[in-house]
Amino acid sequence: MKESNRCCKKSAEKEQSDFSNNIYKELKIPDLKREYQKSKQDKYQLRADILKGDFDKDDPLLNYYMARLEEKFKSIKDLLNKWLREKRLHTI
């Protein structure tokens, strides 16, 4: 019985390592670039809308959305920079 438990445990460990917690790591570079540009546009548009008064800047839901958008933006930017460093490139 111990042998079968080892087998199942190894299989479960392998299965967990096959999946990423960061969906952006799964995207190809052109898709990452497109998503980065879209995130950048969304961020600037939302800031412009807040300045116009279309949104209440103290709204907790808005603050949550802005934090998530900033996290997405930073995550994609980090992945692109990592890829550039690995390829020893300066721009894509």
C-alpha cells in the first residue's frame, strides 16, 4: 500500500507543477504586448474618468479595481522585461 501512495503523491505533485498561478506566463509575447497596451489604455482612461468626475475616487470597488489593474499592468511589464533580459534585447 505504501508504494501506491507514493505513486499517487508523485502524480499529484507533477500535476500541480503543470499549471501556473499566473495566466500571463502562459501567453505568447505578441499577446502579452497586446494585453499590456490594453491595460495601459484602461488605466489612463479610468484615471481620466475619475478626474472628469465620472467616478467617486473614494469608492472601495473602484479602488479595488484600480489596484487589480495596477497589479496586472506590473505583472505583464515584469514578464516582458524578464523576457527581454533573457534574450538580451532592449525593445520588442
